[in-house]
Amino acid sequence: METRSLDRLLAILATLAALTVAAMVAAIVTTRGSQDFFQTARSLEAYGTYLATPLVPFGLRLNLGLDNLFMIFYGAFFIVLSVRLRTMLDPRLLGVALAAMMLTVFLDCVENHHIMTMVHTIQNGLPLSAADGELQMIASQVKFHASYLAVLLFSFGFLQFGKLGKAIALVLWCYIPFGVLISVTPVEQAKALVLGRTIFFVFAFILSAVLFFSRPSAERAA
């Protein structure tokens, strides 16, 4: 696959990823339903109370459906990006970066379907163990930390794409400390950090779309 085709595909995937997250944020604001609530271990009563809130069950299912789409888009983006960077970065570095991102995709998939299983269990009056929430919290944190490693390594590739590429790398570097801080901050105090992490990740996709859409024109001008 030639470079121009890869750039076009990366631009499309980055756009789809950014639009999907925008739709997720709109759904969360409208319904207050989000999988974020299930990423932290809570009492069984807290889960039940949350799902009893009007619009939350619908919003949660909508959010998980959109997140499943996002998973596909960002997973495909980083696979194609690995191909695009194959002549620009050491293949061993790219291999570790892609493996870490695929681990993120895998754990994201497990997380979403485990949350849906928990919701099904609660809504049908089936027994739910406190360990379900505890294991989910661990899996969610491992997922995010795998993504931090992956984007750090991929950022070295973005540095090869001029000023805009350096801006994307900087955004990705900001995404990492926000995420690490979230993992050690009490849940009630981490909302601003969660918002910041989301903004940086989405902004990286927006800038990536601009970068790769503009690559063919820049190359023709050169």
C-alpha cells in the first residue's frame, strides 16, 4: 500500500475516532450514563442505585455501543500507523508499541462486555459479587496504562512529521501524566483529570486527521 493511500486511511480513521468520542461525550452529558462509573469498585447497592436513575441504563448501553465502535476505529488507526511508520522507527519499538495498543483494545473489549454482564446481572436480580467491581477496576487501570506506554512510543513517530507532528506528540505526552494521576487520586477528586485525559486523547485524533489529510497536498507542493 503506497504512502498516500496510508495517509488518507489514517486521516479517515482519526476523523471517525474523534467523531465517535464526541458522540459519546454528548450521550454522557444528555443521559448521565457512562461506563466510567463501573471502572471503579463500588458497593452492590451503589450499582443498583445508579442503574435506577432515569435514562442511565439507556445512556450506558448507548455509550458502550459507541465505545465498541471507537475501539475498532482507534485499533485500526494504530495498526495502520504502525505500517506507515515502518521505515521511520525501529521495528522493535513499533512492535512493542503495537502490542501495547492491542492489549489496550483487548482489555477495552473485555471491560465493555464485562460491564454489560454486570448490568444484565443487576437488572435480572442475579447474584453479583463485589469481586466483579474490584477485578473490573484492575482491568480498567491496566488497560489505560497499556495505552500510556503505546502512545509514548508512537509519539516518537509523530515527531518525524514536522511541526504538526510535534504538536501531536506533545498532546500525547500530556495525556500520560493525567492518566497516571487518575490511578492514584480518589475517585471523587479525579473528575477534572478524567476530562483532561479525554480531551488530550481526542485532540490527538483531531490533529492526526488534519496532519494526514494535509500530507498529500504538502508532498505535491514540495
